[in-house]
Amino acid sequence: MVPILLAYLAPAIPVFPDLWTAVSSPDLDAFRRLTALPGGAAAIWAQVIAWDLLIGQWMYREAGRLGISALLMGPLLAFTILLSPFGPLVFLALRTAKRRRPDRKGLTVAVPGQATWAERRGSSRSGPWPG
């Protein structure tokens, strides 16, 4: 995590007074002035990406808990990084549908030879899935 934080601090420190003004007293003109500064837009962009990654992590873990297929979640996570908050809204609708019909198989895509996230829970087999 430290390299990512350092990557954020690099553009944020030189514009910190303007960054602090923009976030402590939110005002559209303050954000416009900040994004016009060299490094200002990068500081805001890095903060937005960090938020997207946090939301994406929650979505990933929640999908694993619900047994939603990684084949469905991969594109949805990419969509979230590119166009949040649209991605989380789609995920919340998906989660609601999954909760209303927990026995429904349509949201879990079976891949031959691969277990779903729910099936891998408790498995000692290593892999990219939460366990």
C-alpha cells in the first residue's frame, strides 16, 4: 500500500493548500482552481481511483459471499473503475436479485472444471478466489 500512497502524495503535496481548501470547504470554484494547477487534477484523480478501488473490493468480497460468478464480476469491476457510481448501482441491483432468489442458478455461471466462489469456500485449494 505504501507505493500507492506515495504515488498519491507526489502530486498532492505541492498543491496541498489548494487541495485542503477544496476538500475542507467544498466549492465548485475551488475544485476548478485546484484542477487547473499542475498536479491538482492528478491529486483529485488519484483520490477518485482510490475510492473506486475501495468500492470494487467491497463488491468483489460481497460477490464471493453471494456466489456470484467471477465471469460476471470481472466486467462489472472494470465498469466500476471506469464509470463509478454506475457500477455499484448495477451491482446493488444484482445483489438484490440474488438475495431475493438465492436458489436461482442464472446469476452463477458454471465453468467446466472450475468451482464457483461459494463452492470454493472452505476449500484448501489455493487460487485467486477468496476462501
